[in-house]
Amino acid sequence: MRTRRSIDQWYRDPVSCLQSTVAALLLADGQDPLEVLGLAWEFRYLPGDVRPEEFYWPCRVPGDPVASLLPYHPARSRWRTTAVADPLAELREALAEGRLPVVAVDNYHLPFRPALNDVHSAHLIVVYDIDQDGGTVLVSDAMPPAYDGELPVADLLRAWTSANPREQEAFFSGAEIQGRWLDVSLGGPYPALGPERLAEALRADAAGFDDSAACHSGLAGLKRFAGALVEAAEAGNARLVEEAYTFGWGMQAQAALHGELLRRCGNAWRVPSLAEAGRRVERTAHLWTPVRVTAAHGRGAPRDCARDLRHHTERLEAGYRAALIAIDDAVAEL
Amino acid sequence: MVRSESRSLVRPAPAWPHRTAEGHHLLDLAGHRNNVGATAPDHLGAGAFNIWGNSFPAGELPSGRPVLVDGVPFDLPVCGAAAPDNVRADGQFIEVAPARYDWLYVLAAAERRVEDEIAFHFTDGSVDFEPLRLSDFWAAPAVFGESAAVVTEVMHYPLHVQADVPAMLWCQRVPVTRRAVLRAARLPRNPAVHVFAATLREAGLDMAGVADLESAEG
């Protein structure tokens, strides 16, 4: 028996399926996705941790991407693996308890994805209803072309258990899907976002960026990442260069959402410096583009793109510093 | 996301001279084009706008003819012949007819959002960097306030034509703030930037510097 007719979707062009699926859960819970997804801003690069998946996120809480994505909210998540005997049982149980499962899939097997029968790619969708008798599930995918509707169980199972073999464009392929799904507890309702709560988050973010002892996070981590990327290119290490495209998506998406939120709050609260700080943060998101795209196009001849990667990562670091100075100015006015 | 619908600000126009009577200079990019950004359905595999081999549907672009967008004339190259149809930014140095200009207009798009710089070189030896901002071409809104010159109905993939994913061709402008005679524009080294056509607009004739403009034009 169906329990839901449909769920709302939310999308911004810089986000990945990690943000868009969590946004769908937030909407279903009555939360404003931008307010929640855009509250935190950080840099974190974990060498050796990057997986070729659209939803890769460098976790500050090991194994918990949603808690890592939302450090100022009591949200939690854990990866689970479906049982072979009754693969839909856990999803059914989660739905019965009011939780929306976020399911890992290989786009190659999904009829509504452009990659169908073309490119293997690890992706996330929300399953929000199961019609066991009809042999279908209802799924939501906000990534263009957005889809909300039925999916035959047989297609879901193919996508959900795919080996996701490595493609020539290996940014999101080569990591087995293995029947994984993300069991998310949002822990809401959340307190309203006002100037005091935002300022508290901005101060915590700033402390994270300023932590000079951090190896893989903050401005020190960004500097190390930039150096490692250029060194990898100079050494002809195509695998590490290629990885920058995958890794950078999460950082780019978070910066874009954080910047948009600051701009929105700055305008709503009539704090021009906050709106301007938001724009500075958005610019850092845009400065990720040439880093990611240069790495992606240059992976075939990494040494040839080393100089450009140095140039683009230096601009990226400068962009982060400028944004943090602007945020510091804005916090003083909140 | 942007809804997929056939939409275009492009208007057909007669063949443009290199410099129009209204003071627009159409840049000749023929020697700089280095990327296939639009494809015909029978050459989908030639598309290389982004890392995934997506491309504009050539049939939905005003290919190989003069057009007017936002009152600005452009010369679009022939698209869909599996030959380079746009300039992927790689530091190209594009010489222009020396004159005083107010704006550089481009028909362009980006592989994800871009904020970069164009370097303007002037005859007096000065150089200015001005912002080049382009929104994503892949089903994205105009986050930098561009005009959507063309919103296609479909997106080309290497092996198929995809409905409901529009490709966006933006009409963007870059200010030439220095009141001096421009001689060249240098694109950034940024493979996410794709320029299909570009036109410079002369400084208003009612503004200071008319004498210099006339002098520059000989």
C-alpha cells in the first residue's frame, strides 16, 4: 500500500546528489534546505579517502556523511547494506518508521538517467514508497533531468547491486554499489536561524579554517591539498589528478550553498557586509571550477597541466582568504 | 533548474560588416577556435564541450549566420560539422581594431560556473584585468545576470540525444573601464570557458575622447 504520493525536490546547479537527496529529506521534515545545508563551511581533504562516487564527502565523523555535512545540526546517518534474501525489507522498515531511505545506485541501469546503458556512475536517489505487489518503487531524483515516479524493482536492484565498473571517465565509477543505502536521522526540529546562531557557526567555521595544526582541514589543509595536487601533476600521477574533479565537487557545492545563505541572510537582515561576505564565499565555489576542470581534462597528460593547476589553486587559496576576511567583518556586525 | 523549453533571444540579421554603422566591432575568432561544442545528431561523438562529451545541439543554434542578441550583432560560426566552433580559453591573444570601447559582448558558456578575468591591452601600454563571469551551460540558471541567448530543448550526449536537459548559451558582457584605445584582449587559461562569438561596442560618441576615437580609426 502506498504511503506517500510524492515528495518535494530541491536543487542548485553546483550541488551533487548528496546535497539534493538530503535536501529532499529536509523538505519532507519541514526544514529549509538552504538554511540547513548552507550553515557550515569548511575545507577537508583526506588523502587516500576519495571514492569515485558523485556523493563522496570527506567525513569529519567517520562513516557518517550527513553528520559530517551538517555539523551544527543533530543529524546522523549510517551506511547499511541490503539483505540479499529480501532486499527491500530494510527500506520498507525505514519507511514504516517515517524515515526516507537514500539509496546508492549506478546510473547505468536507471531508465530516467541520461547515463542509461552508457556511463557507469555512482549516484543517490530517495526511495519514498514501495509497491511490492506491483513490483515498483517510487523514487525521487532532483538532479537534472529531475525525476519523480515509479521505478521497476528489477531496475532498482540492477542499479543497487551494480559492480559499477571503472569507466574511461572514472570520476564516479570503479566503486561497487554493493546494495548500500543511507539510513538518515535528521534529529529535528531545528532551532530557527537568527543572527546569533549564524554568528556562532561562522566563528566555529573560522576557527576550523585557522587551525594551523590541522593536517587535512582548514587553510593549512587547503595549502597541503594544493601542493599535493601540483606535485601529483608534475610527477605524472594521473589517478591523483583525476581525483581532484571528484573531491572538488563537494567543496564547491558547500561553498556555493554557504555563500547563497549568507547573501540571503545579509539581505533579509539588512547587513550588507554579510551579503557581501556571501558573495565572496560564492566566488570560492566558482574558483573550484578551473581546478576541477583543468584536472579532469588534464589527467591524460598530467605534467602538461601542472602549471595551470598551480595557478588555479593559488587563486583558490586567495579566494578562501578573502572570503574569510569578509566573514570576519560581517560577524562583527551581527 | 531551468525548465526545458524552446527559447531564444537570437534574431536573424543581415550580413554584418566587420564594423557596423552603430559602432560594433565583430571579432574574427576563426583562427582561435579549438573546440567542438555543438554537434549534429549524426556526429554526437565529436562533441567535447565538457569532460563528459556533452555538446549543444547544432540544429538549435543560429549556426553560421549573423544574428542579433540584446541589440548586439554577432557572427556565429558554422556548428555541427564536427569542426571547431568555439574558443576554449587557453590564453588566446586576440587583436582587435584599435579604438575606444565600452563593452566586450560574448556569446559563451561554461563547464560549471566560472569567474575569471580577461586581460585588456591598450595602445598606450596599459593592461587591465576585467571580470569574465559565465554560468554553467548544463541546465543552469543565469547566476551572473546574463541573458539566455539560446535555451535548447535537448542536450547532446556522446551516444544519444537527451530531452529535458537544456543547454544554455549566454550573452554576457565585460566592461572596458579604461578610457584608452584598446588593441587586444587576452582570454584566461581556463578550459571551462567557451566563447562562440564576441563583439566589441565602441564608447559612446557623446563621451569624452571622440577625437582620439576618430584618430584611432584614421
